[in-house]
Amino acid sequence: MTTQITTEIGPKGEQAPLTPKGEQTRKHILETALALFHEKGYHAATMRDIAAAAGCSLGLTYRYFSRKEEMVVALYARCAQELEEQVASLSPSATIAERYAAALEGDMARLAPFREALGTLFGVALIPDSELAVLGDNLQELRAQVWGVFRKVIMEASDAPKPKQADELATAFYAGYLAFLLFWLQDRTPGQRTTHELLAFGRDLLAKLRPALRLPLAGKQLARLVKIIGPMFGPMGKV
């Protein structure tokens, strides 16, 4: 499991591991920032606004985050770590379809308190040239981490395929995951009922399609798809 190491900037500019109290302060500032991004918009909210809303001095806020972009990257990293921890707890006796659906269901539940704020940030994340672009160069390592999580979903399932096809499925799963999040953020049905229905449909469809992936023709079509989307959704060094 990848461990997220959080630090603060010391009085001489050095980075030091956070104490439990420091970790709580950092978390409070981050969650306050997310709420403010939703309320005022990402670009309109300033570091001074965030500090005031969090009840912290501006200096203390800068001690944990030197700029707003670091807050968003910290959110991405936190989501990736929590997804990784959840997948590590999934049953190895479950199928790929069951494990993938459980991973997405858990992610949706964890992100629910920040759903509106994430909707605001998604606009920034989809701008190709933004340093916060979810598919941009600046976030390659995080994408590789999440890709690895989905590969683990596949390889530790009861119906795991051979490693090459697991790589291909992980790329397709990561693309599906981002599409699922976008759908969830836009879903205005009570309790995001439509998203839950879509997830159940996807789980059942994947379960029915899984045997077909053992056939050469289906395997070739999956490989063809991944060749197209791999440079965008695959990990570093894999196409």
C-alpha cells in the first residue's frame, strides 16, 4: 500500500512530518477550503479567505499549504490513498465485477460529503492545460497509483485474467471510474439513485461479459481499445 506522508513547513523552511494535532489542523484547513471553493468558486476563493473561514492565521495556513493548488492535489492524493486502502480489504473470493462495483460504491460513499465542492473543482480538473488537470502531466504519479489500485482489483479477484489482460482491464477500469465520477457529480436524482442503478447495471454487465474476454476475438477488441485510450488513462510507461 502506498502511504501518504504529510508534512508542514518548519520555521527554517524545512519539511517535517506532521504531529497528530498538525494532521487534524491540515485536514480542517483542507475541508474548509473545499467548502469555500463550492461557495465562492475555486478561482475566487483566496488563501486569506480560507484561513479566515478555518479560524486560522494566514501564516498557519501557509505552513500547511503554500498555495491553493496544493490543496487540490492533497485532495486527489487523499482520495487515491483511501481507495487503495478500501481495495486492500476487498474479499479475494469475489469476482472482478463484484470487486470493481464495491470499490466504486465505497468511493462514492466517502466522497459524498464533498460532492458539491468536487463538482466545482471538476471544471478545473477538466481543463487540459491546467496544472490540476486530472489527465495532465503534473498528476502522472497519482494516475499511476490509481491505475495500480484497479489492477489490484482485477488480479486479486477469483476470476483474475492473465497479467497482460489485467493491465488492459485496469486502463479501461480507470477510464470508467472517471466517467462514473462525472456522472455521479451531475446526478440530481434523490440520493443519486440513478448512479446507483448505473453501478448495478455495470456490475451485472461486466459479470456477463467476463467469460467472453477469454475468447481471442474479445481479447483483441479490448487490446484495441486500450491502445487508443492507454496514452491518456494508462500508467506511465504503459500504452
